[in-house]
Amino acid sequence: MKEISNIRNIAIIAHVDHGKTTLVDQMLRQGGVFRQNQAVAERVMDNNDLEREKGITILAKNTSIFWQDTKINIVDTPGHADFSGEVERVLKMVNGVLLLVDAFEGPMPQTRFVLQKALEMNHRVIIVINKTDRPDARPLEAALETLELLEELHAGAEQMDSPIIYCSGRTGCASEDPDQPGTDLQPLFHAILEHVPAPVVDEDGPLQLLVSSVDYNDYVGRIGIGRIDRGMLIANSTVMVCNYHHEDIHYKAKINSLFAIEGLKRVAVEKATAGDIICFSGIEYINIGDTVCDAEQAQPLPFVQVGEPTVEMTFSVNDSPFAGQEGEYVTSRQLRERLFHELLRDVSLKVFETDSTDSFRVLGRGEMHLAILIETMRREGYEFSVSPPRALFKTIDGKLYEPMERLHVDVPEEYFRHVMEKMGERKGLMLEMAPSGKRIKAEYIIPSRGLFGYRSEFLTDTRGEGIMGAVFAEYQEYKGKLHQRSVGSLVAWESGVAVTYGLYNAQERGQLFIGPGVKVYEGMIVGQNPKGEDISVNVCKKKQVTNMRAAGSDEALRLVPPRQLSLEQCLEYLAEDELLEVTPKSLRLRKKVLSRTERLRMASREK
């Protein structure tokens, strides 16, 4: 075994919005990846359109810098709990982690989750207290809370002795002293070189490379990404592909091209040695979790068991009256191919066929996880409908169990009573509560289904000042029936085009989701009724034309501006008897049964 002293492999892990990608920007700048006067977009690692729009990292990405003749391979990971599968799999590639903690918020739910995974793999940890330039920063308290979290998660002696770096990712400065801001990131780079161990590998043994990520390129096809655990990988060589968890995967293939990661670029190389993170092309069906071995010695490596999904939705072929008018891919065969293709890239996702050839069960780690898949598919030209999200239950020893979330809330004290009321309605159990200045921090354990549709209510109750974050905790016994949606729907009476006169009469019943000139069909949801029951409204109704006029009858009708719902808000709004019609151009809420007569008949039978 040999230590590769000029390589360090690290991952940056943190809760969402704690500044991982911004810090990577500054590491790339000070690592010499960009020219001094080069114009570079903010959060350069978030190169996906959805990532830029939402301001979050969705996919883990690799980059590297050189510091004092040492190559530091960096993996930028997502912070949102729904994409924690991305974090779990890339931790196999690295030897240490930078644990980012916001200097004001301190450790949050996802901080606990990703840190626990890193500790299970016995990775070295460097604690980075970020955003120390915030006016409300409390870096010493945040550092103490992080050390308490390490102790709570039973970290080893070396991990408890983790160095603490205080930094500002936005300004690109770091220091070991919270009272001295520093001038650059040199203390951080020094801590990486000193504290993260160099990979210790067998350079002369038979090849072993575990594929931890997969990319795609139109020119070379699928690209496998992983760290070489043993031996040497050579371009144009023959290898054996196998899988530790699937014995039927066992075939020979040829490596066409090898790419080393340098900054944001992939540079073609002829060979790569153990300890380095490398990209390769040429294997058409390479998947995450596969092991690339020597052609004569197949010795697969075990892959991390990614956590189970907790939420499911049903994806179906669109059967509304407007089906096929806006989408390019509308058939069940195309929908099936696209969903199963997603399994090749996303290890947290599961797809199952149903009794109907037009519907598929899609299982994910949360609402956001599935919402990103829906948005990606609609941008690719797919048209389909989706059901409301449902929690995945389990039967253990004859008892029904449901997924529970560990929820952290941080709200102004004057609004906390509203949060407590909603938590009580949703079967939330408070674990701890502590004041923090004029705000209150609290931790709850709550059923996953209790959080469906709550985010919008939470922001309303806290006037937009509240912070909440949740991560899957465990399965517990079924908590009973929960508080259902308190509002009803305004449902279109007939098909046609919405007109001002009809909308004017309908807006007296509640808040509208559409404006004049929008095509509607019978059973389409056009607004929200605050009274908790569904009401049919005729938004296509036109004013009767007569030759009689009264004073003031022709005054302009004033409409309240409609509420435009985002995809996430649509999913939150859905009731059990409703669907969301998704097309590249439109999002339409609708009833499962479009006919008003049939809905009334079904309701009478249920009574």
C-alpha cells in the first residue's frame, strides 16, 4: 500500500443555503482556476437552469484545484434533504469532508443527516463556520453547537478533534480566530492539506473503480465518474464491469477515453492511477454502483445503501380535453421510457408499473425531489398528469408505520404560537425549544404527511420571516387521521373561454387562479373557496345582450388579479380527488372525475 501524498479528496456538505457553492467559487478563484480578470457567474458550479432559478444545488458535481503542488478534488453536494441520495453516494469518493455551518443558524436538520453519513464512513471532518460577515453572526455559539452535535452522533476521538475554520464564502476569507476575519482562504487550504488524509492505495494491484456518479454527453454517450481504489486505468483498455449487489451484471467492455478533472474542465489523459477521481467513457450501460475491474479479476466493491423513499406520486398519461395540444411526448410508452431512464441517474428514485398501462408509481425522498423531476420532464416536452403526494407506509409485525420527519423551525417569538397550533393539528411533537434573541428555535418530530402543503402556510403565519427545515428521521406507528385541507375548490361548470363577466361573478366565491381569455374545461379548478367545500362556477358566462340600458350598467367590471401558482404550490394544493395536468406550457389543476354530474353521483353513493 502506498500513500498518494499529492492528492486530497474532499466533499463539501451542509444544510441548504449555508453557502457551499459560493465557497467553492472562491476556492476556485484562489486556486488559480480563473484568470485574475475573468468574468465568472456567481455559483458557477450550479450550471443547471433549474439550479440557477431556484438557487439550490440539485446534483453533486466534481471540480479540482491545485494548492502547493497538491491536487484537491472537491465534490459540491446538494443541501436540500430531498437530494440527500446525491450526498450519500458521493461520500464513497472522498477521504474527508468540509462541514459548513451558518454562523447564525448553526447546525440544521440536514447538517445532522450528512454529518452522520460522513461519520459512518469514518471520514475526517473540518468544521467551517461560514457567513461570519453576517450582522447577526454568532460564530462561537455555532461552533459549540456543532461540537455538541459531533458528540451526540458518537464521533471518534480524531473526529472530535476536528479543526474549526471561521470564514466568509462571499468575501473569500478564512481564519482560525473568529475575531480576525483573515484576508484569503489560505487557512482553509492549509487545514485540508494537514487534516484530510491522503488516499492510501495499492497502485500495483488489479484495477478497482467504483462508479459514484454518471454524466451524459451527446458525443461520447454515458460518462462514468468515480475514484480509482486500486491499480491503474488506461485509455482504450478492456475492463470487466460487475456489481456487488447484482450478480447478473458481469460483462467485458472497453474504455474509450479518460478525463482528469482540472478546475471546471475535463482534460483527456492516457492513464490514471489509484487515489484520483476520474471520468471515463465508452461503456454504454454503466450505472451508479457498478465496479470497473481488471478484465481477468472481477472483484466488485460494495456501494452505499441509499436511504429508502418516503413519498410517492402517480404519474399518468394526460386524459384531459386539452390532451396532446401542447406536449411533444404524450404516450404511455414515452412516459415509461423517460421515468425508467431517470433511474439510471437518480439512485434515490424508484418507479413501479401499476395495473393500468397508463399510470406509474414514482417514489422519491420528498415533494421537492419529485417536483424537480416533474419540472425537468415538462421542459423536455413531456405532457402528463400527477396525483397528490402520499406518504409511504410500512406494515411491521402487523402494525402500520409511517415516515417521521425531524423538523427545525426558527421564527420570531410573536408568531410562534401560530406554528405551535399548526404543529398540534398535524400531530407534531415538540422535542426541544430555546429562545435566541427575539426569535425562538424549536425542534419537532412530525409525520411526513403532516408537512404536505404546510410550507406556504408557515410562510404566511410567520409573515415570511420564519425558517424551517426537515429531514427524514425514522418510521413510527401510524399517528391517526390528520387535519385535512381547510379550503375547497372553485370548479369550472362548462368548457369554453373564461370571460370578464363570468370571472367577476366567480371571484365573489373565493380567490381565482386564472384571468380572462384562458381556455377552461368542465372539471378544471379555476380558484379556491375559503369555506372548505367545492363550488361549481361558470367563468365562461357572458352578459346578456339587450336593447335596454340602465344608468351605470356599462361600468367596467374590476377583477382582482388572479393568484399564479408555481409547480410546488400546485402540488401542495392538491386534494385526494384532484390531479395536476402538466404540459410544457401550462399547469392546470383539475378534478379526477371531470363531470359534475358524476361527481355528485359518487358523493351521494359515499353518503
